[in-house]
Amino acid sequence: MKNRLIITTIFVTALFLGACKKTLDLNPLDQIATSTFYKSKGDFDQALAAVYASMQPEEFSVGIGFRDCFTDNGYNQFNSGSSKDFVQGNFNPNTGGYETGIYNDSYTGIGRVNLFLQNLGNYKGADISDAQRKIYEGEVRFIRAYFYLQLYTIYGDVPLVLQPLDLSNQKQPKVPAAQILTQITTDLDYSIANLSTNAYYANGGHAAASSAKALKARALIFAAYGATGTPDPAILTQVRDLCTDLMAQYKLSTNFEDVFRDATQKGNTEIIFSINFLSPNNTAPWDLYYGDYDACAPLQNMVDAFECTDGLPYGTSPLTDTKDQFNNRDPRLRKTVYRDSVDFGNGKVYHPSNLRPTGYGTIKFLEPNNMPYGFSTLSQQDAVVLRLGEVLLMYAEAQNEIAGPDATVYKAMTDLRARVGMPPYPAGYTQAQMRDRIRHERRIELAFEGLRHFDLLRWHIAGPVLNAVKTSLINYHFEDKFYKWPLPQTEIDKSGGVLVQNPNY
């Protein structure tokens, strides 16, 4: 049995009554009021579970693969999250999907954190020690930083809300993105100072100090490229140092696929933080979405991007097999993509009920033991948010920009590739050559983990990359204004003009 946070609807409901009234009855008899709920440490433990539950909406968990369909990696035949609207350039304040979902669900999570912190501050019970208070605060501030990072990277300037909202203060203006970044790092610094230093504590679903370090590195590596894609060595130095600490604490999983499969996630040495699920009452449709619906279909250019086993590009390598394009390829190809049918070998085969529009599907998140996949499948795979593989890539990228391709950069990349039996890079790379290889490696290693869009934005190459896509079923059209998404028009309207729309929308 996994060590999980068990989420229950009643406590999620209870947590919100101080921030949102659905009727004129301020003390409904069928719900628990915030003022009467927080009476013991056990109540705070339940409320903490509800705060963690705010990370479970599709766009932050089971839908991470769909976020790669906003890029050159994949195609979503159902337009999940409005990915088709984005890549075709039909993106506006009324688009909906993830354009609205990421914004609204982030602020829902932030609201839960703020309410938790307010009640923690007001609570005087002796059953919560000062040390425990700091742990509670460190965990929820990690979660608040996670949500503000979503907002910072996608929308830029957004409201900074650090207290529960009511009728007197619910209309909040935007603040500069730099101020949001400052809050992110402030929250994470608190978490780093006060959470457990046990690296594998986070594998049970709670944030640890290492989780906060990895999230801070991700925030800073985005900030380091500014508005033009030119890296700032001073910020990247902070990224490098955070990653150095993490590299001493974690080990790569022996098997690449074990990071993503339910049966091998508990105690995995690579996972730094994950969003946990537990059947039968708290599941996510991983196997249904990816194994039956084929809602995240890899594009041909994504498949072609995987090297041959000699480290040379497919089509250039003498190992290129045009009759079987999965033959002699980087092993991560078979561990990430399936052709037409899900096939784990040894007779474990499943034929999806939906069409495969590109001829491919995403196998990365599927659990072989859950076959056959369908509506009744109780998938409890965790959504891996932070892992050592990404940390090695952040370290290599930062150090290469600071000092060029030194021995430590080569070692980080060699270790990552050796895990799947891929050869090391040849000696003698220039900084620019190593930069290109690291960026390519990120695309392969982190495919469909929701970070490709993040990378294209921060490197400021989304326009050239996306407008060059020719292997999709739809035409791509990226405009510079899409480097920052529009705020949902519904939020603009509700603010009565206090909230100002992003430029060019």
C-alpha cells in the first residue's frame, strides 16, 4: 500500500467556505464552516490534504502530456485544453480550456493555501508545536510557489494574492511579473529552510526541502532568459548551485520507465516530488486518456528526433532502418511512444478503441498491469512533477552557459544517457554545440512531461520552432503575443476593469 495523502470531498468543501459563499445563508447547516473546523491538529492534517488536492486538476497532473500538444511534440485529436486553438493561432481571452483552467485552478489552489495559513496563524492549540507549524507552512508555501510559477511563466503580470479574499478585496489588480517571481523564491526559501532534508520524504506525496530546491531551480532557469532568450549568468549560477545540491541527494532510476509506472514509483530514487493518487477513490484516467483515447499523439517530427543507438540522428546514422523506424533507436523511443497499438512485449498488447491520427500514441505513463484500458480502469499513477533527470539537464544547461562545456557538463549528460545505454557526446564541443545537444536532450528525456512549452517560451524560440512544423494534421501559426497568454475574459469582466488584459489581446 502506498503512503498517500487521502483526499476527501468534505474537507475540500470545508476549506473554502471562508472564501466563497454560494448562497445568502452564511452558516449553511449542511456544510462545515471554517470557523468551526480548525479545532485540532487532525483538522489541519485533513486541511493540508485538501491543499495538496488542489494540484490534482487535469492540467497539472494527468493532462501534462496534453501540454506538449501546444508544441511541436504532439497532437490532441480532441482539442483537450484548447491545444488546437493555440497552435493554429486561434487563441484569445475567450478560448477557454487550459487558457482559463490554469489561471482559475492556480488561484483556487492559492486561495486554499492562504486560508490554511490564516487559520494556522490564528490557532493556539498546544497539539501543534512550533516546529510542526513551520513544516505545515513550508509545505503549503511550496504549493503556493508552484501555482504562482504556473501563472508567472504563462501569463506574466498577474494579481499577487497572499490573504483570503472577501467582498471587500476580491477585485485584485495585476502586479509586475518580477514581483511574482520574488514571491515564488521567498516562499521556496522558507520551504527549503523548514522542510525535511530527507530526500525521499517527498516520494510519499509531501514536499521536502529538496522539492523546493528543484522547483526554485526551475523558476530561476525560466527567469534567467528574460524577455529575449538571452541567459543571465548570475541567475544561472543560482540554478547550478541548487542542482549541485540535488545531484548529491538523488540517484537516477535504474530503469527510465520505472519513474512513471505505478508499481515502481514508491521509493523511486529519482522522484523529487509527485502529485499522488490512490485507488479506488482517488484516481486519474492516465490509461484511458493515453492508452485508449490516444489523446496525446506524438508527431512524426517528434519520433524522428530520437537518435539511433550510435548517437547519430535518424536518417543520418548508418543504423537507420527505414523499414522499421523503431529499430536501432534510442531506447527512450519505445519507452515514450507506441506505434498503433500499446505493446509492452511478452503478450501485453492493447488495441486502443480510438483512432491513432498520427499513427502513434504515448506509452510513457501507461501501467502494463492495468490492461485492458477503459472507463473502469482505476489508474493511480502519480504525476511526477520534479525528478533528477530534469535536474541533470538544468545543471548542464546552466553550467554550459556560465563556463562552456566543461567536464561536469559532459558528466551530467553522460550519466543521463548511460541510464538508457546511449553513448556519451564526443569531446570537443563548442558552447553553442553543447547548447544545441542539451536542448535536444531535454526534448527527448522530458517528452510529454509538460515542459516543452516551458522551454520554447523561455528560450524565446517558440515562433521559429512552431511555425516550422510540417508533420501535423493542422497548420501551425504562432504570433509573438502568444509568449504571454491572455487572461481569461471572465476574470477581466468580474473585476470591473481592475484587472487589465495582457497586451495585444
